[in-house]
Amino acid sequence: MPDAISQRAPAPSLPPTSRAAVLRRFGEPVRIECVPVPSGPEPGALIVKTTACSICGTDVHLSRGNLSLRVDLPVILGHEMVGRVVAIGEGAERDSVGQPLAIGDRILWTHTACGHCFYCTVARQPTLCENRRAYMYENIERPPHLLGGFSEYGYVLPESGRVRVPDNLDDAVASLCSCAFRSVMNAFDNLGPIDPSEHVAIQGAGPLGVLAAAVARVAGARTVSVIGAPAARLDLAKEFGATHVFPIEGTSHEERAAALRALTDGRGPDMVLEFTGVPNAFGEGLDLVRKGGRYLTVGQLGAGETTFSPSLIVKKNIRVIGSFSGDVKSYWKALQFASAHIDRIPFGKMITGRYALDEVNVALERMHALQEIKPLIVVEERAQA
């Protein structure tokens, strides 16, 4: 039988430019600009026709200048992208888990890891790579230019992981796996196993919190409680597997803590996961988790600060765990989880609006106002001249 790789279709000719949503100054609307498309991929790289890119809370924070990470403006916004391969560099004929890649295949792709620094080799924590390059954070005026998701075309760097998307997932669900869901999967890897006797509480009813409810329930947690707002998001969390929900609107921390302790024989949850991005949630989470429990935080990437008592960590013997981003394993696990459970977990309900590339500012504003859970930028095929 002929090898599948050798039978791939020839790459279509690439346009000289790609329409992309460019951020030039924090706090200002993005502008649709024409950004150069490389003439072809270097060895190990791919060029992809972006089909969709969902909006993450990080996109909103970055556009407003509220991230504690370095951003080299101007940048192409967006980092939860899925696309079809249109050009394959030498040596890039397979994805990162060994599956063959052909022109037209849909993939997700990761931030880079160099593979040779201390964090990549000894610590085996590639998300902390000393030479890491991240999509949406790099200046568009330097080649290869197309390092952001709100763009007709994208460039997959040679050091980036890439994973083929299962056929039973549409672009919207695949895009969820490109950041939100891979961050959740990485968080659970850092958290460690869940025993069927354990109670899990989740701070935040945004996309990450809702997805985390699904993973915790499938993992066998005795109860899964989600704390957040608004009410519609808590209702969605129930559909994803939450056994209990606690609104933050109209309730105090003391009331929520009392309810969770009543649910857990007076102890508090065995583990609490923070996905809010609200600095004050950190202190509340430390108070909620039981003595000897685990507290994991994912959402704290903003520049905000909070006050808490470090003695609480010591007196309660709490393990505090930070979890940042996710590597190619996390992307693969997210895709596999979604593919396995697509018939019983309503992933599609998380996509609450679809927008054209020219409407990206509207989508960002609606995300900021909590009018969307996860809006999707659908990148239409441009007619060739």
C-alpha cells in the first residue's frame, strides 16, 4: 500500500499577505492589517490556513495591557487556533505523537520548547522553557510574522508541538482544546490523582472552570462544586458534571464556606482549583480547602495583587500548586478527552457566539462584559484573484 505521507496533495500557492487582527497599542481596538506570508516553511515548520480561533480571557487581558507577561507589540492577537495544513517543511511530515500529516489535515499547535535547556531536559517541564516562544506575544514585523490566531494564515514554528485533530471534533470544539482545555489538562496533571472519596471545589465558572468540572467528574470525584457567576454559567457547569454550584452573587464568603463544609462532613473540600483570574480568590481558596488538602491555581496571570496570611498554609498543611499553560501532551489529552466524550458532554454549548475576523473587537468587548462564555472567530476562505 502506498505510504500516506507520499500521497499528500500538492500545496496550493500561498498569497503574499494574510489579513490579521493586529494590536499596536494596549487599550486600543485591534486593526485588520495585511501581514506578510512566508514564501514557504523552513525545515520542521508548517504553514496553516486558520479555520477558527476561539477567544480566551487572556486575549482580553493582553489587549488591555493587564498581563504580567512580556508582550512585544505589535502582535497578532489570538492563540486558541485550529487550522488546515497548506505547506509542510522538510522533516515535518508527522505530528508530535507520530501521526502522519498531509496537506488539508487539521491541527492544533503549541508554544515552543527548545528541548535542550534545564527545564526541557532535567525538570521535564517544557512550559517553563528558558527559550520559549509564544504565539500572540511576538512582534509581527519580524519573520515569520504569522504568530497569532486571529489571522487567515498561521506559521507553526519548528520547535512547536502539533497534533492532528480527531475527525469527530468540529473546529469550535478543537479550538477549545488549544488553550482553555489544555490548561485544564495540565492542571490536573500537576494536581495528581483524584480518589473517588474526595470532594473537589472549583473557583470560577468561566470556560476553564466548566471544563474542569467535566474532567473532575469523569475522574471519579465524589462531589464537584463550582463557585462562580452568572447563573447561566453555573447551569452550564451542571451540564458538564458539577454536582453542586454556589453563586458568588448575593452570597458571602462565609456563607459559601459554611455550605461547602456542610457538604464535606465539616472539613472542607479535599482540593480546590482556582480558575477565576481574580486575585482575591486566592485567599478564599486557602480558607475553603481542608487541612492537609491541595490548592491549585491557574487563573492568576494578571498584574493584580492580594493580601493573605501565609501562616494559613502552614497551620493547615496545605499544598499550594501553580500550573502554567500546557505542553503538547496537554493538547493531545484535551483532544482525546473531547473526542471520547463528545456524545455526552455538551462542549458545543460553550461556544456562545460566532464572529467574522472583521468583528473581532465586538467579540472581545462582549467577552470582557461576560456576555459570552467562549466566542469563536471563524476565518472565512478568501477568494483568490
